[in-house]
Amino acid sequence: LSTDSLSLNRRTTLMPRAQVALTDREVLEANVLRQLLEHYFRLVRTSVLDAVPKAIMLMMVNCVQETLQERLMQHIYLAEKDDAFPALTRESDEVRRRRAENRALIKALRNAIEIMRKL
């Protein structure tokens, strides 16, 4: 759908034209108002056309996320193997190595602080 397809071509009058004589200024103001309203409605329509698919995708993604998380947790806790949960939460060798290095560094720094206090 094109945003230009929305138009205020339908003009309704409250009084028959024979009874109302508009001045040039009133006609100009009416045309300006009509153009402003048409522009406003085009902006609103564009905004809604832009927002609706985003809202739908957000709801779909949230639904999938909740369902997926629920299924994954069921799979983890109801796994046939008893070691599925510990295997998923086990530390990697790299993390263990870095922790050992940091402990050694902390120990060396504490020793250095003790030596400096003795001086």
C-alpha cells in the first residue's frame, strides 16, 4: 500500500453550498487546513505501517525466547544422562589456568607487601 493512497478527497459539508458564501481568505485557510490534515494523516499512516511489523516481530521473538528457554531448561534437567548438568556448568581449562595464575600473582603480591612492611 502506498502512503499516497490515503487522501481526504471525500469532502463533506455541514451546510448546503448555496447558503454559505466563503471569502477568498476562508477558502485559502480551508485549503491550508486540508493540506495539513492530509500531511498529518500520511505521517500517522506511515508511522503505523512502520510500527505494526516491529510490534509483531517483538511479540514473536519474545514468545520464541520464552518457549526456547523453557524447552532448554527441561532438556537440561530431564536429560537421560546424569552428568548433563555438570558437563554444561564445568569450567574450561583456560579459566582454571588463569585462576591459578591469578592466585599465584596474589600470593606474590602479598609476600611483597609483607617484605615492604618489614623495611
